[in-house]
Amino acid sequence: MNPLLSLPFNFQNLSSALNVLTAMLTPALLLSACGSFIISTSGRLGRVVDRVRKLADRMEEVMESETDPEMLEERKAMIEKHMEWQSKRANLLMRTMVSLYIASGLFVLTSVSIGFVSIFSASWAVIPVALGVMGAIMMLVAAIRLITEAHLALDSLNDETQFLLRLTRKRRVKEAS
């Protein structure tokens, strides 16, 4: 038999070839999870962008319609603070997306390197393991960032709710007097 057409030693039986294919599928499943995270994070980023646009519109409305100077300053300060929070959220979500894209690339490299290692030399097996671990670490970093971003969103919502409650109380007092 022609040596160029013969299978490497590692593929001499069907079982070993199937083991390699199975090992190559594991990173593909993690890649799928990364894709779900990317889609979710992209949606969250889109909502932050929409929120910033609404805050900008609201700022214009407040500056045009508010007649009470004290209320104008208070409303402007609240909107500015929330725009800063949204900016922090957007930056965090962008860094999360980068982490997820890096993890995706590492999982693809893991799968490819498993194939190469199984064909050429098992002594290089540390490469796919290292790539897979790095990909998992990047997914963990992304998950931690998403948790942090969710806390920022909740803090922003709570602050806005408290502001609206204070505003409502002030209006009631003003209307009562």
C-alpha cells in the first residue's frame, strides 16, 4: 500500500477515529454556548443603546419644558447620571462580547488542534487541552462581566425608581400648598 494513502497509526481502527471525532465535537458544543451568549449580549447592548437614545430625548424635553429651576437641575443631574451608567454598561458589554469572540476562536482552534494532534503526534496533546481551558476561562470572564452588567442595570433601575418616587412626593407637596 502507498504510504501517502495509509492512515496514521492513531487511526488504524474505527474506534480510535470515532474517539477523535467525539473529542472534536466537545469544543463545538461549547462554541454553541458561546454563540448563545453572544446573541444574548448583543441584545442587551442594543437595549442599552436604545436607553441612551431615550435619555437623550428626555434631556431635550426636560430642558424645553421644565419651568422650575430647581426641578430642572435635579432632572438634568438624574439623566446625566443614568447616561453615565448606561455608558459603563455599554463598555462592559463590549468587553464581554470580545471575551466571547475570543472564547469562540479558542474553541474552534481546540477542535482543529485535536484533529491535527490525532493525525500527527499525540505528544502535542497539551495544545488542544490548553486552548480548551483558555476558551473556558474566557467564557467564565464573560459570565462574570454579564453578572456585573446585570447588577449595574438593577442599580440604575432602583435609582431611577427612587428619583421618580421623590419627584412624585415633591409634586404632591407642591400641589397641596
